[in-house]
Amino acid sequence: MNAKVKKALFILTFIPYVLVPLNGLYGAIFGADFFFNTFYGVDGFLLGIICAFCAMVVEVPVIPVCIIFHSICRQKKR
């Protein structure tokens, strides 16, 4: 793999880690719906983070793939 492509992919794999807290902020400001209730503020923030993290780990395993890619890149540098 080309070094520039590898570096670009390495940087792009940090995007899911940024999206989780952003989803929490969205839930805190605009509310997070859960079981016919809407949570705002800290509760909405925590619910948004938990839902986004679970979606990126369980439904579509984006975060585990990013962790594996980071560990592979780290092992190649040594």
C-alpha cells in the first residue's frame, strides 16, 4: 500500500471517534428520543453517546475495524 494512501486512511479512521461525541451534543441540544420519551441536556448527551457507540460497534462494526487498522499501522512502524 502506498504510504500516502496509508496515512490518509489512518487519519480518516479517527472520524468515528469524533462522530460519537458530536451525536451526544446533538442529543443534548435537540433532544434524544428513547421509548416514547425525549431527553435533553446531560441525559440526552449520554443517551446520544451510548446509542452512537452501540450503533458503531454492534450494528455496523466501524469502531472495531478502526481499532484493528490502528493496531496494524502501529505494528508496522516498529
